[in-house]
Amino acid sequence: MMDKTHQYDLDQDAALYRPIYQTGRGYYVVGGIFLAVYLFSIYMYYAQIRNGLGVTGMNQPVTWGFYIVNFVFFIGISHAGTLISAILRLSKAEWRRPITRMAEVITAIVLAIGGLHPIIDLGRPDRMMNLLESGRLQSPLLWDVTSITAYFTASTVYLYLPMIPDIARIRDRGGKLTWLYTFMAWGWQGTERQKQVLNRAINILMVMVIPIAISVHTVISYIFSMTLQPGWHSTIFGPYFVAGAIFSGIAALLIVMIIFRKVFHFEDYLKQIHFQYLGTLLLIMSIIWFYFTFSEYLTGIFGGEPHEMNTILYKFSGPFAFFFWGMVLCNFVIPVTILSFRKFKTISGVLIASIAVVIGMWLERFIIVVPSLANPRMELPLGIYIPSLVEWALFAGGLSVFALGFMVFAKFFPLISIWEIEEGRIHGVKEVEERIHSYLPGRELSNL
Amino acid sequence: MPRWAMVIDLDKCTGCGACMAACKMENNVAIVDSKEAQAGRALFWMDMITTYEGEYPTVAAKRMPKPCFQCDNPPCTKVCPVRATYRNNEGLVAQIYHRCIGCRYCMAACPFTTKVFNWYEPQWLEGANKCFNPDVSVRAVGVVEKCSFCAHRLQHVKEVADLEKRPLQDGEYVPACSEICPADAISFGDLENKDSAVYKLSRSYRASRVMEDLGVEPKVYYLSKRVS
């Protein structure tokens, strides 16, 4: 890592600029496929607008389906980013440097996708503005609108600010779209004063963004837990959802990192060690997730309240047994097995674990939303829910937007924070050395 | 505030379904084709729950008409993001169809599954769409609707009583289901009026409410000798 010459050289990190200037044929092929899927989903949504929500698989009593599941899922993924990057920055983890940017991009893109899902789910999207005109702040849905908007604002600013020095670098290199980069760089010259202001702004934001991020998923869980429905009315839903969100977020981040490492040849930046550390974090979250799930179901089963038991049995041995045990396999068995043994904890091992976790967390959201609705307290026939083509198409569309968002971003901005890598080379190494000395007995640092 | 309540005598109820039909006509509730109804999209303001007890050959079918329970502490109004469902001055849980954004949160929050949603543009039988009840607004696609205890009838009798400068009489305001019931199983009235038939019936030893322990205070009582 350490560069002995300490050169301030634009071309030292050439690999990080390359994706912006060079576009291969594969890019257009992959982009075209995702674009096609996206356009198809738009067409399907148009059909839904024309005909009503009847084109979905939802019904009475299963009044929420894929859209709400995906809403919770995507917003959960968004916790990858900002929260992880903020926590790593705050804890001065030096290995964060090549990771933070990608994490923040995930947040911004996925929040936009997730935030749209409740609107897709509306029977009357044309009346969406009623939420502002006659919104009731007493409704958990309004809490959601508020906190997701706050999170989106904070996390896009938090993505943008650390990008300014990089944008200025691209501006200085010249070439394409100089006017855009000139505008977006806000006259960044890299003076000491500018650096001070930027660092201060980032510091304030990273502290602010953590409670906002936690509030977002807590409030999403409140949508469910504020009702009286069996399986939803649970006090641990807030922290359970937040833990799950961070869990799925880390997994998504790992997948994105591994893909871009391969595609853009970032092998020199995203090293084994990064995957090791994030893998350990994923392992911890997996165990925390299991702890929450265990507590949630054990309390339900032990109390044995009939309505609650109906829902639980529906998941354990009823129609949802396949999804439930699949979730346990994906969220606990697979990641813990892979990540506990050094032998399996390779990059491909981490990739498998991460994919399993993302699938498992999607299943978890599905298992939380649908079975409670399918087992109403009234003695009605069991609800059935079979998602329609429209819902699948919009799900695929959401995933495509995620991929497209990343692809577009990669063509305009570096996916790894160049100035932070540089800062690591120039200051980080020395700082860490001094910091470690300050931890040890016998020597005081004057500036601490 | 009056407490309009319904008492349904399950010992009298024959399960004929006249209440459901009367309700559909009275409130311009759309007709859903059988395929959609099978998929769980039937629109009923007054529903009929059938449960079977015992095993062949001693099977007993239990029929239970189910309107909206018009809770005094309704979980659905609490969660509505736009106040499209609320408890009005008469203590009834009302819907504002033209404000509803169709998020279906109230449906998810209702423990009694009484709310229904217009999954498609509503349809009526040929001819039926020419004789709507003019007192009840016709709903559009994408909004939630439910039993209103025929609130339009209350408006009507209140106006009449106001003109005649007298208080409302017990039994003057009755919903369509109660009026039509051939077995006289559905009584309706004000619980605050201690002389009303409904008040007396609600104090019967046979009376119970569905899931009273939830604390949502439903205003529909069921009378049954059989312990439910």
C-alpha cells in the first residue's frame, strides 16, 4: 500500500479514471439488456395504471405484495451504503478508503428505487400529492415519507461532497464534458482552507446520517408493528429491521465490489483484506440476524396465542415453509459456514455468501409481509398470493435500474474515491502510525 | 355523540344472504366477475363468513353476517396517511373516496378484514347501472370502500327530524341489511339511548363482540347461545 515516493501524480491512479474514458462493447450489450428490461417494466406499469391494481396478484386479505416487499428490501439495501461508510469513517478504519464511494452510490440509487415502490403500490398514484396536502403525521406512512426524504437528501449530499475533489481532478484532466465537471467541482482548487471546510462538512454529515439511516428502517418496521396484526405487532421489529437492513446492505456492497473489481480491474485497490474485513462484518450481522429471528419466533411460539401461532405455523410448515427454511439457509447456514472458516473465506466464497444473504433477506421481507396478511384474525379462508407478471416485471425493472444507475455513474465519476486513496498514501500511513503509538503506554501525543 | 350499533342474532339468522344483496343494491357496490371473486377480489360491504365445525357426518356450518364493526377505537383510521378514513361526528367510521390514495394500509390494519378495494374500474350488471341509489356516491378504481352503516340514511332521517323539530326515534334510522332481514335477526339503534332495543339486546347474556380483547371497541354485537 505505502508509496515511498509520495508523488502527487495524476496518473498514479490511472486505473480509477479508465472506466470514465474507455467504454468497451460489453458495456453497451449489458446496458442494452438492462435498458430493455427497464423499458419492459415501464410498459407493464403503464398497463397497471390503465387497468388498476387488479393486474397484480394482490387481493383481499393479501392487500400488500411484491411492491411493499421490494420497498422494504430495497430500502434495506440502502443501509449498505451511507451507514457503513459513515461508521467506517467515524471509526477511522483506514481500509474504508476504496469502499466508501461505492457504498454511498448504492444508497443513493437504491433509495430512489425503493422510495418509488410505495407510489407504484398506490391505487391512485394521481392523488399522491394528497400526502402533502392532507397528510396525517399520526400515520406511520407519513413518518416514512419524512424519514426517507431526509435520508435521500442527506445521503446524496453525503455522496456528492466527498466527490468534489475527484470531480475537480477530472475537470483538470480535460477531455469530455468539462463544463459539467467545472460546474460540479464548485471551484475546488485543493487549498488548505477548502480541505478544512470539506472535511468539516463530511464530519458533520457522517454523524448526522447515522441516526437518519437508523430512523428510516425503524420507521419502515413501524408500518407493520403499529398494527395489531399477528406476526407484525412486535416490539423488536425496529432493531430487527435495522439489523437486517445493514446485513443485506453489506452483502449488496460486497457483490457490487466483487463485480467492479472484476470488470474494471480494481484488483490493486480492492484487496483480499477488504473482503476479509467486510466478510467478518457480514458474519457478525448474520449471527445478530439469527439472534433477532430466534427471539422473535421463540416469544411467539412460547406464548402460543392462537392467531400468532396460525401465522407462525403458516411459515414453519404451511405454504411458506419453503421460503422460511430457505431464508434460514440463505441468511444463516450458508454465510456462517462460509465465513467462519478461513479456507472458504475467499473472494468467491464471500461472493456466494453475499448472494445468499441478499436472496435470504428478500425472502425475509416476503415472509414478514405476506403470511400475516394471509392469516387474518377473522375466520376467513386462507389468503393466497401469487405475484403476477406485472409484479415480476417491476421487480426486474427495479434491479435493472440499480445496475443501470451504477453503469451510468461509472461513466462519469470514479467508483473509488481517488483523493481519499491519495490522502491515505500521503497522510494516512503516518497518522495511523502515530495513532498506534498513542495507544501504547509511555508516549503522549501533544495534539490528542 | 350517539353510538350507532348493530346487534346480529345468530340464533335467528338463517344465513340466507338477503342482507348481502340488499347492501349491494343500497350502496351501489360493484359486481365483480366470478373469476376475480375467486381470486379474493369480491366486493362485499356486508360479508358472510361460513365456518364448518365437526367432521362428517356431524358437520355444522356456522354463518355469520359481517358488516364493518364501526369500532370506537378503530385501527384503520389511525394509520390512514391522508385522513380518507376517519371517525365522524356520529361515531361512524367513514370513508372519503375522492381523497383515498389507495395505499390499502387501512385494509392491512383492520383486524376484521372488513375493507375492500376496487382492484379494477368498478362494473355493474347491465341495467343496474341505470338505477343507482342517488344518495350513495359511486366509487372509482383504486380506492378502498367499506360498510358505512348506511350513513346516507342517517342523514336523511336527521333532516326529516330536524324539519319536524323532534329528536330521532329509536328504529327510525336502520341500514338496508337490518331492514331487509326476513328473520329479523339484525337490530339497529343507538347504544346511548337506554330504551333502545339495541341497548337491551347488547346487554343480553348471549351477546358478545368479535375479539373484544383487542380493545378496538367494535359496535357490532352477536347474539348466540353457542359459545363462539
